[in-house]
Amino acid sequence: MPNKLLNFRCPDELLAAIDNLGKQRYPADNDNGCDRSKTLLDIIEAGVQALGEGTIKIERKTVNKNSKTDIENTVRQLQEQMEVMNSRLKKLSP
């Protein structure tokens, strides 16, 4: 199967959380200290599994683009979901 390139914007706080997880699982000698591709694939796999099982749910909210508080709350919710996914990933680790 051919590889596809994903390119998207990510809040700094979420990117830092991804990098912290990546440094634990896939350390690398680069600017961010980890292999982000492998890390994100693990996160996506665990997230898709959790969503499919109904373990976590994504709530759709209307976010006012001018509201910093709404964005901060969304980032905080994403970080909480990443913590849930991180614990699921630890269970999947050999």
C-alpha cells in the first residue's frame, strides 16, 4: 500500500505532548527527540480502536475562532484523551 503524507496544523501544547510520548517510545537524534511518524501512528491506532469500542468519544463543539478560552479548553480535552490513549498504548506494548 502506498504511503500518504499527512500535513496539518497542531497546537504547540499538543505537539509537545506528542513529542513527550515519542521520546519515551521512539527516541531519535533529531530536533524533536523522537520519531513523530511512529508515535503518531501508534496514537492514531489506539485512538481509532478506542473510538470503535466506544471507550472514548469525540464531542463536536462549535468553537469561536476568536475565543482563546475555547481553544485552550479544546487542547486540554485533547490532552486528556491522549493520556487515555497513552495508557492504552502501554497495554499494547510488548
